[in-house]
Amino acid sequence: MGAPTEDLTYQEIEERFGFVSEFEGSGTDDSAIKLVLCDAVLASEGYVTADEFAEAFLRNKDRYYDLFFIPVKNMFHKVESKLELPVYAGLGNMQSSSSAMSISPMGMINACDPRRAAQETFDVAGLIHGGVSTFCRDGACAMAAAVAEAMNPGTDVEKVVDAASRYLHKTSSWEMRENIEAGLSMARAAGSYEKFREEFYRKMLRNIVSDSRETVPCVLALFYLAGGDPVTAIRYAANFGRDADTIGAMVGALAGAYAGVDGLNPDWVEKVESTYGQKQENSKAVKTDVEMPDQRVLAEQLMGIIEKRRWDAAAVQCGVDRLMAGCEK
């Protein structure tokens, strides 16, 4: 939904489209990188690191390479040519939202455990960003933690947005933490989407529209203003402008995790399923000359990973319980 409005201001969107509330197609570059990450998650049986993420990029070169943004291509060629090891491939790459926009699977497989989601994502997201642009890795950690918290049945909107910064490094992640807080404070003070959008444009825009210091705070603020409703949040993102498709990908994943399947527009789901893999006019759409994974099968596979990790955690807890019982004796 945000692809046609990407790189436009909200004023230009209003002049050209009015209010965008529908979409065509089934994915953009955000979707492609997310599918690469899902491939890595499945191949590693749920315990993915930068190494497995890099291997998944190499496996999917023919399928998605043309969709990679500059820092992703920088990383890819460092790894492919063995110029850098995966854990160092993110050093020096330009800022973007390339990790944060696709990171929701890390929150899903760590459902209800935002701390672990942030910790594991720090490794995974380091593949694309590190060093001077490490705030982009922090943005991915923030989004993964928020998605993990959103999947907790007992959570609420405030707890979800709090989780985004709660598990970031207190000192090393200061820049992302401060920007998240600024965005949320702005949303609370504005009280409405329109006022927030106007204020955000005045105070928080970056030179590069995909800068995660802009997109991640915006996503969390839109999620807050939408009350966690996916349909409202996604439409807010599409009409926000700037990196609208990436903002939509992140807020849609977050609100979807929060509201569950009943919160989604069934017509949208049907449209995505009926057009998935078909050729799209937008230049960033997923290519169709290769076989694409079936979305329902992929969902079932990810559910299997979540269940496996749940049993792994239960086994660890059993061992701890036995150890504590032995200590008490």
C-alpha cells in the first residue's frame, strides 16, 4: 500500500491520491528481505545468527538480488567475495531500515520474550549494519522486541511501545532510544494522526528517507496512535509518505502481531494470496520468474519453529527446577 506513496510528502500524496486506503500487489523489497530471513530461521531450526542470515542471502541471490538496497548489496558482496566474515559485513554500511523492516520473524519466534528477541536480533541485524550505523541494528532490535511483546495475550499498546526501547543497550543504543522516546512523546502530545504527522515532518525527518532513526520512531508512534489496530496503522503509514512502504511493513507486522488474525482485513488477505508472486508494475515488487514460497505453508513452518523453541525453553526450565531442588536438598 505504501509503494506508490514512497518518497512523497503527505501533501503530495493528498494532491495525487487523496487518501490511500487500498493496494495492488503482494510485496516489495521489504517483503523479499523478510522471506530471506524466514529462510534462515527455518534452515537453522529457529536459532539463526548472522552466519545463517548470510547463507540465506547467498541462496536467494537469483530470486531477490535486484531488490536489494545499497547497504544490503554492500553486505552481500563483502560476504559473497569473502572480503568480510558475516559478523563484520555490516561495518561501514550506510544507514537504512533494511534490517528493521524485515525483522518481525525474530519477534515471532521469540513470542512473549522481548528481551531474548532483542538479544538474538543484535547478532542477526549486525549482518547489514554495524559500527557507525549500529543505530540501524538497534532499530531492528527495537522492532523485534516490540513484536515479541505484542504477541503476549496480556499485553497492551503501552507495554508494546515500552518494550521497543527497554531491552536496548542503555549507553551504546542512546541514539535510537532517544529518537523512539521523542517520537512517542510527540504522538502523545499531538493526540491525532494529522497533528502528529505535521509535527514529525517539522522536527524528525532525516536526509535519507530510509534512515531507521526516522522510520522506527515513526512506526511506534503510528502504532500508538492507531491503538494497535492493523488496518488503521497500515493506512496511516501509506499516507505518511517518506519511506511509506517500509513504515507500512513494520507497523503492519507489529499491529498484526498485536491484534492477531481477527484484526486483519479479510479482503486484504484474500488479495495478497490471490496475487502473491504475480508480476507487479512497481519497480520494487517481488520478481515472479522464480518459484515463491507458499504463504500458508511458510506460516505453518514458522509455527513449528515457535513450538520447537517453546519445548526447548521448557526443557531448560525443567533442568533449572531439578538443579534448584537439588540445591535445596
